Amino acid sequence: MSLNIIIKGGKRSGGMSGEEMAQYLAKKVDRQAEQEKAGYKQRALAARKYGQSVGGGKNFRAVRSVDLVTYMRHELERPGCMSDPEYSKSFAKSNEETVIGS
């Protein structure tokens, strides 16, 4: 999900006021979020399947597998959230498809 804002100065914003521009950008971001979330379930299940195939071995145990798009969206909205144990627990409870094993 990317948002590029280019301001060239003057009144070349198509006659939009600041409020109209804010509404336009909010709608655009909402549409992009909907598109990203549309394929979430399939990506999450594919990531979990891959995580289960990796196994872990003696030195570590895979607990959760999150696809990159979802991980980056959460990190961009709330920097450092995926490193926070409380947020991670909450995320696992609300997204059971990411959990590997018990």
C-alpha cells in the first residue's frame, strides 16, 4: 500500500480545497486497504502452510507465520507493534489462521 503526494505549488490542485483533498486521499487509502485485505485469508493460509513445512528443528520452534503484506501494513500503521509481546498475542487471537501448532 503506497501513497504518493506531490505538491507543485500554486492553485494547480484542480480547484480542490484542503478538506476536499483530505477526503479524496482518505477514500483512496480506504480503497487500497480493501484491496489488500481482499486476498488476506489465502495469503495467511499459504504462509502458515509454508511455516509448518519449515518445522524448526532443535534450535527454534515456529509459532506464527504472517505474510509480508500483512506484516508491513501493521508495521507501517503502528511501528514496532509486531515486536511487542502484548500486540503479538492480541494479533494471534484475532488471526487464528497465522498460528502454527499450539
